[in-house]
Amino acid sequence: MNGHGAPRSRSSAPLFVAIAVTLLTWSSAYSAIRYAVRAFPPASLALLRFTVASVTLALLTLPTGRVSLRGMPRRDLGGFLLMGLLAITIYHTALNAGERTVSAGAASLLINTSPIWTALVATAFLGERLGARGWIGTALAFLGAVIISLGASGGIRFEGGVGFIIVASLCQAVYIVRQKKYLARYGALQSTCLTIWTGTFLLLPFLPECWRALRVATPAEIGAAVYLGVAPGAIGYVTWTYVLSRLPASRAASLLYLISPFAYLTGWAVLGERPGAAAFLGGIPIIAGVALVNARRAVPRPEARPEG
């Protein structure tokens, strides 16, 4: 064994933990959104969710001084405003609106187009190249998402919210690619905090609407919104940004295909919702496709300074 073996092995462990936490928290968000959106209009739910996420991140970071605007160029602050607009304000408002009318299967399928858009945008603007093996893996993973969606309750029904889901998918792709340029300068934690804080600030015009919804929502519906803020919001975004700091954008985005099978597994474990045969059949090409996309290097090489 050479002298580089042990450090490389240790350095990969935080990445794998971050991937697992991201998949677990984000896959659990869909059920919570479907529950909370009964009481909260789409933008109001996004505001409540990310207010909770913003406060959580502020309590964890501001006392330590690890996040600061001091010395930040005005151009970079504008970049974070744009990322907050894309990743928080538009993405989550559109996703919440879409899940009001689009069936679970169709919503899952449409959101799962995001890694494809990410690969295309990353090829155009970051010079990344998936190669033949990467595109085959992407196609396999998308096929798995289609199989799972076809087997979902209610099947595929493309209704009025389809446009909202597609907008959310495109916003996520552009956000992932744009975020890469800021990670080397500001790291995963600061990038996450500033994106969430700016996106939440842009949702403040919906505060009166959110307050009216809060007054009539049940404790369970409020609890679902709070959970969305703490777990998929604060924790999930920090771990995802760390993953993105360690992998090319197109490869990191391919991991999002694993959210569908994870959602079925968590639903089975927590809610007792037994997945059908389509969930297992669709999971096979998803796992194979993600493995194919990420098979180039056994151990990812850091692209930005990691957060401690």
C-alpha cells in the first residue's frame, strides 16, 4: 500500500455520508410537502419552510463566525441572490404548486429530468464531458425513474401543474451549475447559508398570506412544514452542497436519481407503505445508471476546500 492510500480512503468517508444524508432527507420531503400543502399556499409553504431552515442555519453558524459577508464583492452577493431566487424562491414555489395537481408518479418523473438538464448545462458552461458511458448511465437512470413513476399510485397523469414541475427542474439544473463557481471561494457551508437566506428574503412578500395560513393550519400540518425546514432544508442543503463541492456537477446531479427508490424505502419503513414491483424493477436501472456515471474514479478528488 502506498503512502497516499489511507488519507484518500478517509477523505472519501465524509462524501459518502453527505450523499446518504442528502438522499434520505430529500426523499422524505415529498410526503411532507403533499401533507403540508393542504394548509399552505405554495409560496407560503416555501417561506415557512425556509424561514425555519434560515433560523436553524443562523443558530448553528453565526455564533462561530463561519459565515460572513465581510469583504464579499458586490458581484458575488448578486450571484447568491440569483442562486437563492432559482434554488429556493422559484424552485420550491413551483414544486409546491405542481404537487397540488400533478400525480405523484408524474411529479417524480418530471423532477427526475433535472440531472439531464444539469448535464447539458454543465457541458455548455463548465466544459464537463460525461462521455458515452455517462450518457448511457443517465439514460438508464431516467428509464428507472419512468418505470417507478408508471407503477406509482394513480400512474402518470399530466395535469395542470406540469409546467410548474418543469420550471422547478430547470431551475435546479441551472442552480447546480452556477453554484460550482462559488464553492471554491466560499465553501459548502457558507454557500448554502447565503443561498437559503437570500432565497428566503425574496419570499418575504408572501408573509401576510403565510400568517393567515398559519392561523388555521393544524399542528400536524405546521409540524410537516417545520420538518421540511430542518431536515430537507437546512441539513439536506448543507450536505448536498458539500457533495457538489467534491464532484463535477453532472456526476453529482446523477445521484438525484436515487431519490425515487429512497422515497419508497423510507415510506415503507416509516409509514408502512409497501412498494410495488415497479419500485424494485425501476430501482435496478437507476442504481446501475448512477454507478455507470460515477465509475470513472474510485475515489472522488476534492474540487473545493471542504468544510470542517
